Amino acid sequence: MAHTPAQARTGDRPELLVHADGDELSAAVAARLLMRIADVQATRGAASVVLTGGRTGIGVLRQVYDMCTHSAVDWSRVNVFWSDERFVDRAHPERNEQQAREALLDHVPVDPERIYAMEASGGRFGTDVEAAAAAYRDILAAHSQDAGRPLFDVCLLGVGEEGHIGSLFPHTHAAAEWEAGAVGVRDCPKPPATRVTLTLASICRADEVWLITDGAAKADAVATALTTRDSQALPAAGACGRTRTLWFVDEKAASRVEHQ
């Protein structure tokens, strides 16, 4: 069962939810995501969610699929975005979109016009990743015409060992970008090097930001992110929701957090 340490922070400060292991973590996030989407739909009609890739992010989507038949979610009224994408061919198995489709989206009745995938290499922009990023900025702008509402209801983010989120890595131009909502990346330290990513400028316009990670290798990043706001050195530290920021971690990832 999840528990919140005594030092957990609420409001404009992050809350830490610790689970026994990665499987329990993924199931808890999936269940909470389905409830959150249903609640937003009951209030406003449609819900907007940012998906993330990686082992943990896709694991959550598989759990969502396993649970969704028992939820109140209307998939035809869910807007789907991505935190980042590998700029490779559309059918490439490493694309977050492709993995998300296989895990969830191809199996639920999502309106295809509400799936806002990032452009692929070889598509209408060829190999121009900056043009692909500009196209996603246009999508975000069209989606955020109501300035009084958050850009997204929930933004899911995985967290890397060095504290990266999306394709925002420490001490890079993308991590330092607070104006453009999405940018092209050509020097990602993890292959493939060329990607499109949301920036913190967009991430922090989500109503709720959920950071999800597990394993002992993430312990330093989790502990540091909860005590610093240096988003250039640790991009995960800068990811904050407008009303709530939740960290979902397992016991190993939380092992270096000081419980006071």
C-alpha cells in the first residue's frame, strides 16, 4: 500500500507516494489515472493526458488496459499527448507512440483525431526535427486557446538516473528552455540522439504532474529532486503541476529520501 512520509509536501510542493515494488507502483498509477480521467470528464467533458515512454511508462499503460473495462472512462473523450518522442520512422519499435499503441491505444476506443502524436522522421518534414517540434507547438497552441484552463489535466513523466524527464537532460539547451513549448533535440545523450520533447514551459502548465520511477539507481535523483529547484542540473526538479505534483516511487527509489 502507498504511504506518504511525514515530510511529504503538498500544494505547490511535491508529494511522495512510496510503493513496495515496480509492479505495485504501476498498478497504483494506472488505477489513479483512470479515476482522475473519469473525474475530469465528469466535470468538464474531456480530459487531456500526456503519456510517457520507457519501461515504467509503458508498464503503466499495460495496467491501464487491464483495468479499463471496470472504469468509468469514456475513451472517445480523452486527448492524448506525449512528453517526448524519438525522431525515427513512424513504425520504429522504439517510438513511444508505437509502444503506447501496442500497450493501450490500439485496444480502446480513443478518437484518432484526439491522438496528438509527435512527427516521425521521414514524414512530412523529412529529417527536419526543428520543423517537427514547431508543428507540435502549433498543436499545443490550438489546444490551449482557453487561457483559464490547464494545458493538460495529467502529465506523466518517467525519471532517469541523472534526473532527466522526457528528453530534457541536465545542462542542455532543452532543459533551459522556458519559452517554446516543444523543441527539437539533436544531441540527446541516450540514443537515438534526435528527438522532439515538451519543455518545462509546457509540462508546468499541466494541472497535475506525476513523476514515476523505481529502482535503487534512481534513489539519488529522487532525493535531490525533492530538495532542489535547479531544473538545469536536474530537470525533474523543475516539473511541477499547477495544482499538484506527485512522485510515485518504489521503496528502493525512495531509499535516500530523508523521512522526518
